[in-house]
Amino acid sequence: MILSSRLLSHQVRLLARPRSPAATNSLLARTRQHGGLARPISHANAESGPTAISFSSASLLLAATLLCTTGNVAPSNNNASLVQCSAPLGGEDFLSPSQESATGILFPRLCNGMTLAGCGVRVKWGFVKVYAVGTYFDPLAMSMIKSQGEAEVKEALLDPRYPRTIRIVMNRNLSIDKYTAAIIEALEPRMNGEDLGSLEEFKKLNPKVDLIEGAEMEMTIRGDVLLYKNAVGGLGQIKSAVFTKALCDVYYGADAVSPTHLKSVISGVKNL
């Protein structure tokens, strides 16, 4: 389920503009017809003062949660709110999801407090579109990098000290053994024989449940720490600078597993 940016901005306008009780009730009725989350609060001087619109903390939490969840939404050519990963975002499109072009999978604009930089597809054997992958960065942490040249951006992408979330969404069913084997296969040669025990730790973070189309995994890199969210929502972490640096090389190095993702991220960093 995607929370429409038009609906969110409409409710924010309700919050910002004081209105008479009659006008407020009319607006609330229309908002509720569209699944609104607003409610009226009467002030002490209710007879002469305006009625304000506020959001409960639970409603705000629900809205934030919906913004970070794509759900199983089928892409539509007629949905004008969708933007491509490589497109500059602003105005009404700021909170709109981005569509990975090869798979049609949607990526929310925000995730784990970070902003989407770009997305792409992981292709195996030249034609099998295994999963879509997107990268989220903290715009503040990247503020000095985004104004520099492409070489500096690429260098920053390889540095795990720049926090990010790598979000994977499966485009097809896949056994969990094949998924973990593919990740480990990409990581091991980049680790140069160091801290290989972390690969077994990663394997244990994934329960023995096969992945289905639409399954999601999140890998958040913060220096030498990997925070991992598996397909069933379980959380775990690995503390290894060797592991996080190798993972950065897997997705942002010269031989990145998804060239379309890397190209999109390099372009998108400048628009954060």
C-alpha cells in the first residue's frame, strides 16, 4: 500500500490552516471519504476561535510506516505519481515511489530515515531478473559529496563510513540457499581471506524460509556494522569492517553486480 503524496500534502494543509467549525466538519467529511487520518481538536475558546486539525501520534506513525512500505502494488502506465529512479525528484513527486524500469518494482522515497538515491536490477545468466535493488542515503551525510565530481562520488560509495540502506526486493521465487550462496559468492573474493567467519554469520541471519516474489531484505551499513532485516522481518547484525567494505564493493565497485543500480545511484546522489 502506498500513501499518496497528494493526500499527505492535503492533510498537512488542513493542519496549517485554521477554519471555522462548519468548514472544518465539511473538510473532515471529505478527508474521511479518502481514508484521511485527521481529527478535530476544540480549543478552550471554541465559541469564537477556530477549530484546529491535528494528527494523532498513532496516525503519524502509520503514515510514516506506509511511506516506507511498497506492498504488492502493480505498476500502471497511467499512474502519473510514479517516477523513474534516475529522474530528479521535487515538488509533488518528492514523496512518490520510484519504479525500477526493468522489473516494475516500486521503491518508496524514504526508508529507515534515508532518501532513495537510485535503483536497478540484478540479472543472472544474462536474462533472469532476480531482484530489484535500491540504495538510500542520509542527504546530510552526503551533502559535501554530491557537489563533487563522479570520481569523488564513486569513492564515497565504496566507503562504508557513509551510512546507507541497500534494499532488495525479489522479482521471482528463489530458495533461501541460492540467495545466501549468491551473496556469499560475491563477497568472499572481495574479502581476501580475512574475517571469513562473518560469511557464516550472514548465512545464519536468514531463516530457512524460501523467498517469494515481492520478499524484501534490508542491509544497512554504518561503518563496520551491518544491520540486517531478513525476509520475515527478523533483525540481526554483523560487526566486521572487512564484511561491510566488501559489501560496498559488491554493489558500488568496478564490477558491481547490478550496473544499472550503480549508474542510477551515482546520478541520484547529486539530487539528494
